[in-house]
Amino acid sequence: MPSEPAAPDWYSPGLNRVAYYRLATASAGARPRPARLRLARNFLDANAIDYRTTAATPELKVADVGDRAKKFTLLIECMR
């Protein structure tokens, strides 16, 4: 019988709590964007969660956003 794959680190009980989501939501609207990004990086670093950053790009056209979204979007239908 195959074993289930290990859950990602953020599923661990210490990080997967409603309080974290509420705190993040509350602080998101009250802080300027650079402060939110710094807060997110500090959280990820403190919890040894890997992430990557890229250089800022100019504003994308709607068609460009659609082309990029095709890489990670799929249709789910309920055939009930």
C-alpha cells in the first residue's frame, strides 16, 4: 500500500492557524506595500520557507496576463 506524500511545511500545526490568516488580512490593508512585502519576507525567512523573487516588470496587458495564466489554470467541471 503506497504511503501518502508528506504535507508541505506550512501545513504543520504551528503555522496553519486561523489567527495567522486573520493577522495577515488585518495587516494587509493597514500597511503600505513595501512594508507588507518586508513582513512577508521576514515571516518566510523566520520559518525557513523557500521562496524566490524576481525583478519588477512593467504593467502587463490583459492578453499577456491570460497567456501567463494558461500555464497554471485548469477547468474543473462537476458532472453530478
